[in-house]
Amino acid sequence: MLSGSPWHILHSMSLSGERKPPRRIDWRRMATYFRPYWRQEALIVAAILVASVLGQLPPLFTKWIIDGAIAHKSLHLLFMLVGGMVASALIASAIGAWQGYLNSYVGEGIMRDMRDALVRHLHGMSLSFFTATKTGEIMNRVSSDVDAIDNVVTGTFVTIVTNVAIIATTLLAIFLLDWRLALLSLLVVPLMVIPLGPVGRTMFNVRKRTREQRDHIESLLQETLSLSGVTLMKSFVRERQEAARFHEAGTDLMHLEIRLALVGRWFIALVGALVIIGPAIVWLFGGWLAISQGLGVGTIVAFVAYLARLYGPASALVGVQVQLVSAFAVFERIFDYLDMTPEAPQNTDALELGSARGDIRFEDVTFGYIPERPVLNGISFHARPGELVAFVGPSGAGKTTIMQLLPRFYDPQAGRVLVDGYDVRDLTLASLRRNIGIVTQETYLFHATIAENLRYGNPAASDEDLLKACKAANIYDVVVGLPEGLATVVGERGHKLSGGERQRIALARVLLKDPRILILDEATSSLDSTSERLIKEALVPLMRGRTSLVVAHRLSTVLRADVINVVDGGRIVESGKHAELLARAGLYASLYTAQFFTTEERLAI
């Protein structure tokens, strides 16, 4: 519910589901989106005022035609008055068309700016936000929620100013015509205003639930219509169940939309009746004045025409108020996102790293995605410039989590992560991450050309640079063998390429970035032996001269590492070179024996 007035937001839910205290709509914050367009808005207001004044002329021309031209049988006056009526209508229409252009310019500009603000803010959110929030909900906020504000931005603002201007000029006109009929006409206005509060409150609540249900449907679409989702659904023959789940969600949305459409319907019907009843009362009282006191018929006709210009805008303003209250639910959702704390906030006096040497040190680092449940406990290691440091261990041991702390995708709850002697929290995020290249097990490619995907690592790279990187990454023959070469579109998530080809494209992309620090997070674990061999060969030039941190499931990829850290239960339980660790007969030796159980495999190594 809303407290006091419909202009207050009574409650909202945080993304985690926890209740937040009520808050008033921040009008100043909303106004910041309008401020860059104040010149266009001033012209819109001026156009509205001129059009409103011109709109008062037709009823006056009607009065003059009836009481003047027709009463005095003057054709010359009749032509002049009709000509004036037509001219005023044409001028008003031209001004309206110009105003429509300005209005669209302002509205589309504001929506673009709001989307830009949302996307920039979301780009700065931590990985934990994206792992905890459905992709469909995020997409809905950026697209559908901003679109829902379209009517408020492009229509409501103009509607308010237009109707206020029309009401003001109409009130002036009717009081000048006849003050008695004017007072009588205003008696029905309070009946239009009294029910505003309950209607607005109900509409706000229903609108908010409707937006939440649309989030749910958007998430279902994202999950079941993506390539991975469709493949999973078909492989488990779940089409019927997914269709039923979508139907159920759609039915819930349908009921909410029906309820939304019916909110205040009785009130709207009352307003419609008053639009008829008001003129009827004027005809009754005006007819009595005409019969008993000689009031001109033209005055009564003009007065009834003015009532349409009074009651119409009044009822429209009622609708605007309801629209505003329901739209506040959408503003609240957008501002909820904009108010979320971005990832690992950067110190105001953060340092630029420049070109890193690649000296990496973890000092007693403890971290948990949920602070009360640590994933890492007291992690300490040192990677010197140019060294290859490997991390091995059972699944879930915390190897990938260690890699995510270095570029500050997360910050530890205790301990320090150092690069070249600087705590990464004292460095600017941009300069830190410019020095780090990452290749993960699940390579992501955009639905774009090979060249566009490669230039993500270096936008200034020439085609020659791209081909050179492809040669180094062992993907050159594949690329030049394609009919369109670098201009080949790789498809959604790169699915037109094999897993090994996607991985080698990712390696070429990192080569173009030319980072001083390299993170390879199980980059070969899901590939066949041929693809793994090609990628191992590509890794040689990639790791040369760089500090490389490698997470490996297949121990064959780390046998020549300078240091191998064995991670188990969030701790480094062993550390050393391959031969040293085998000699200790600990966890590493057990993992090695489990993987290399044939003489041929040992000899191949």
C-alpha cells in the first residue's frame, strides 16, 4: 500500500528479497534525465501555449457566427469568420506537428540516456551480481522497463502541460462568457478527483507485480530459447513440460494484465458520464437563462463546446495521475539497479599500474562467496616475473576462485593480493586488468566475424596482425580455409566452430592484447587430444616472457611448470616441481597416478 498519498512508494523489495524501507520518489533524480533537453522542452511548452490559445478560437467563432453573421444575415461576415476558424485550425495543426517532433526527440533521447546509464552501471557490477541474477531479469530492466517509461517521458509530460494550458485558457474563456454557467460547470470537477487515491494505489501494486511476472517470463525465454537451453530440453525430451511451464507463467501474467485493465474502470465510466451530464446541466440552466433573461443562443453553444475542452483535459489529467503512480513502480526498479554497489570499489587515489613486470604474490588470503563459508583459507604463494605457476587439485578445491581474485573480480575478506608489490585494491581496475589476459574453459565468442572477435583484444590491430596472431595460436589454416576468411561470422557463442577452434581463437585474441600476466583456467580440459595438442603448441609463444597462472585438470599440461601448487579444501597443501611432488607421494602423486595409468602415457610425457 501507499502511505498518505499516491505520490509515495510504500514498499519495495531488494534483489535478495529483503524488505527495504519506504522511500519517496526522487523527483530531482528523475529531472536529471530531462535537464540536457531543456531547450527542446521550453519550445514544447511554448508550442503548447500557442496551440492552447488557438484552440479557444473555434467556440468563439461559433458564437460570432450564430449571434453575429447568421443573426444579421451577413454573408461577408460569415465567410470571414469561417475563414478565421479554418486558418486557426491549420496553424494549430502545424504547431502540433512540430511539437510532436520535439517531443519524440526528447523522449527517445531520455530513454537512450537511461539505457546508457543502466548498461554502464551493469558493466561495473561484480560477477556475484550476475551469478545471483537471472539474465532475463537483467534484460527486462534494460529494455522493457525503460520502454515502459516511454509513455511517461514522451506522452505524460506533454499531456500534463497541454491539459493544464487548455484548462487554464478554457476557464478564462468561460468566465468571460458567463460567470454563472462557469461556476455551475465546475461543480462536477470534484467528483473526478476524489477517487484518485485508491485507484492510484491499486494500480501501482498491480503494475509492480506485472513487471515482476514479465521478468519471470523473460527468464524462461532466455533459459529455454538459447542454444544451450534448447539442446538440453530436446535431449531430455522436455518440450511438453517447458511449454506447460511457459503457459502457466503466461496465464498468471494474463490475469494480472486483466486486473490492471479493470482497475478503476468504474471510475473511468463515472468520468465518462460526467462529460455528458455537465453539458446537459448547462443546457438546462442556459436554456432557462435564454428564455427568461435573453442569454444568446450562440453563447450557450460556445459554452457547451468549451465544456468539452474543460472536462476532456480534466479527465485526461486523472488518467495521467494514475499512469504516473503505476509508472513509479518501473522507475523504482530502474533506480534499484542504479543504486546497487558496483564491483570492488576503486580508491579515489588509486594508482596506475603501467606495464607490469608480472610479480604476483598472495599473502594469507581468505575468501568466501558467502563470507561465513570460506572457499579459500590462508592461500599464500609467489609467482615471479616470467614464471609458469600451475594449480591442480580435485574439483571444487578453489583453483578457479584463486584466479578470480587476481583481476579483482572478487576481493578477499582477509589477506592481500599483490602485483609488482602493490595491493591490487590500491590500483585502478582498468590498469590492473589491461595487464592480465584470461582464457577459460568455456570460451565466449560474440555473434560476429572472426576479425571482430579478435579485435576485442586489440581494436587497433590490422588484418596482418590478426593473421599473425592466428598463426601463433595454430588457427591460421582454419581461418584462411574458410570461404570468407576473417569475415566469417562465427554464430551464437561461436558454435559454428569446434571447441578447439574457439579456444584457439580465444588464445589469438589474448595474444593481440599482449598482457604481462596470463591466466589459463582449464583451457584444454574439455578438448580432444588433437585439439589439446594444437593448443599446447599455441601456448608456447603465448606464455613466453609472461607470468602465467595455469589451472589444470589434465596434469600433462603442467608437468614443466616452474611451480605446481596443489589445492585441496581451499588450501595449498603441496607446492613444488613435478618430480619433487611425485617423490613426496602425497595428493599430487595420487592425482598423477590416477591419470597416467599406462606405460605408454608415461613414455609419451
